[in-house]
Amino acid sequence: MHHHQMSARAFEAAREVIPGGVNSPVRAFKSVQCDPVFIERASGCRLFDVDGNAYLDYIGSWGPMILGHGHPEVRAAVAAALEDGTSFGASTWREVALARRIVDMVPGIDMVRLVNSGTEATMSAVRLARGFTGRKKIVKFDGCYHGHADGFLVKAGSGVATLAIPGSPGVPDEVVAATLTAPFNDLEALEALFDREGGDIAAVIVEPVPANMGVVPPDGDFLPTLRRWTEELGIVLVFDEVITGFRLAPGGAQERFGVVPDLTCLGKIIGGGLPVGAYGGRREIMAQVAPDGPVYQAGTLSGNPLATAAGLATLEVLSRPGVYDLLEERGRALAEGLGEAARRHGVACTVQGIASMATVFFGQTGPVRNFDDALRSDTGAYARFFRAMLERGVYLAPAQFEAAFVSLAHGWDEIEVTVQAAESAFKELAG
Ligand code: PMP
């Protein structure tokens, strides 16, 4: 049995001074019905909690740690940056170098602006799309999560889905009214929406492969058709690649699927574990951003030295030959291993994954193609599985509607240990 006394004590102290005891809702482990563990440190693919328990980490800080924790080159880059000062609020060469690398790697990005989180990236991209088109409405897909800006808290995924809240108090009705929603992978519904409102829509924002309702790959014709229709209607197509960027391929989902959006939002990996986001795209649109253009957006810590150093080092490692093949193989081994283990023990579930991320949807008998499908998952079974895995030293996302992330630091041995743990957990669930 793992002991969690120190975590329990920390959580109690946290709840007195932090809402829910956490700085981001899913960390509270609410939907998996146990108390959260407090982390002391991490190394490679392992997390160590304040009670001295070790876990194989499949959250990877929710995506950023694609190289694993404490990668020597990232540490060296951050340490070097630290020597020179942590923030100047003025321009540095590192920002240019990071922007250059992003522009060179991501097909749809001619110019890019650095911000401090994915939320800032999506919020700014939508403002820019509205400024560029002079239109007001936006379209998002049910179950996609784009951060917590007002206009995105409509049928959102991730923690919003986990807590089963349709929107959020505090978001004005007028803002909600400007957000139209459609089911993912449903071109018929999209066509009807475009027929009705096409001329008023500034932007369609989409996770090209949603990972915030669990991992849901797009049907073959979904993204190409979305690209064609938005172009015809003069709608700015925004790919939210905060998760998929630099994970599905060096150039993200847009490279993998050969569909180039007008704007792209990035985050997570490009900060190598420090707070960063970015939005970029076609030169003509980016030229509208202040100070060259009238669309305002700014940030005291934007492009700060530590974050850009960590991001640059991360992208440098990811640019080396063979890295993505390795990530792909290990991700597939994990997904297949989990699927086979579940089948052997007669646990009903669908495992879906792409590249180095995957989700086990419990209680499913067929593919999960959209949010309605995902919501039919057996979240109680997921909670039992999560707790059984935690007890066996495997740290999965503490909610059904999320992805498991594999890093370069996850070796074959660790994947095998994980699948064995899953065997034993499924057996317990089935028994
Ligand atoms: N977009 C997507 C696709 C995300 O997954 C997230 C966060 N998980 C965000 C935006 C928001 O990013 P942040 O939490 O850095 O604000």
C-alpha cells in the first residue's frame, strides 16, 4: 500500500488558502474520488511525491514534458539564461531564435507572437481574427478546450467536461451568444451552421485532434473540408495546437494531416515546462497585431528569458532525426498494450491514440468520434482504474476526458511495466 499522509496534510493546508486546494481544477482528483498527491520532484519519466512514492508519469505536466523531466540540455539552457537575468521586459535574441524555429517548423506560421499560456494564445488569436474580418461570431466544437477565456467556456472539454458544467457563471450572455458550437467530425451540422451564419463568422477554432475530451482523431475528410469551406466563406481557420503542436509531428497536426490553417495557437512544448504560449499564422493577418497593426495584445513577461531558453532547447532536441519515430513507436506500444490487456480481462473500453498520446474510454464498444460519444464513457470505471494504477505506481490523468502522454524518457521497460500494471488493474476491475 502506498502511504499518502504528507499529501493529505498538504492538501488540507492548501484547501484553507487556495480554492479547492489547487491552482487548476483537475489537479484536485475530484472525478477519480481520491485525494490528490503532492509532487516533490520529477526526473525522466518519473514523479516522486511528498510521501516518497514514485510513479511513472503519463501526464507530463499535461503535455509540455515531451523530452521527460529534467532533460540535461533544457536544464543547461535554463541555468545559462538564469545567469544573465530572468526578465527585462525588453527584446532579446532568444525570442528571435525561438520565433525563427517555430516559423521554420510549422507550415502555417509566417510570423509568431509569444505569450504566456495557451489561454492567452487562443484569446489573442480570436481577437485578431475578429479584427481582421470585422465579424463577431466564432465557432468552436463541442468537447474541445481552448483555455478559460470567456468565449470558450461553452460546451468545453477537459476540466469543464469532467466537472459536468455546461459553461461558467461570470461569463456574460452576450459573450456566449457570440460562440456557436458544432459537434466534432460532423460536416452536415457544420454545413447547416455555415449556411445560416457563415457571413457573420470571424473564426472557426478547432483542436485538429481533440485531446480534451480524450483523444478523438478526425475523420479523413473533416479537416480538409473544414479548410475548404472556411476559405470559401472568408472565415479565419484557427488550429489550436497547444497540445498537438510539436507532438504529432515536428510541424504539428497541420503537417501530419497536410491541412494548413490561417492561424495556429501553441503552448506547452514550446516552453519546455515553463509558462509559454504563442499564436502565429499568415503574414497578412499577423500584420494586424500591434504595434504594426491596430489589434492590441501585450505582455509583461512575454518572451521571457527562462521560458524561451527552455523552449529553444526542447525544440532543438525535437529537431533531431528519429525522435518522432521513437515517440510514435512508444505511444503505439502503450495504446496497443492497454487495449490488449483490457480485452484479455473482458473490460469494455475503446483505446484511441495518435503519435505519443492515447486515451482509454471505459464502457465503450465502438469508436469515440465526438463529445456525445465521449460523454457516454463509464467515468466510474475510469476512476477505479485510475486509483488501481496509482496504487501500482502509474500516474495517469485524473479524469476520463484527457490524454495519456508518452515522453522520450519512457523506455520500452517502462512501457512494459505500465502494461503489466494495467493487466493487474483490469483484472481487479473485472473481478
Ligand atoms: N488549448 C488546448 C488545446 C489545451 O489543451 C489547453 C490546456 N490544456 C489550452 C488551450 C489552455 O492552455 P493553458 O492551460 O496554458 O492556458
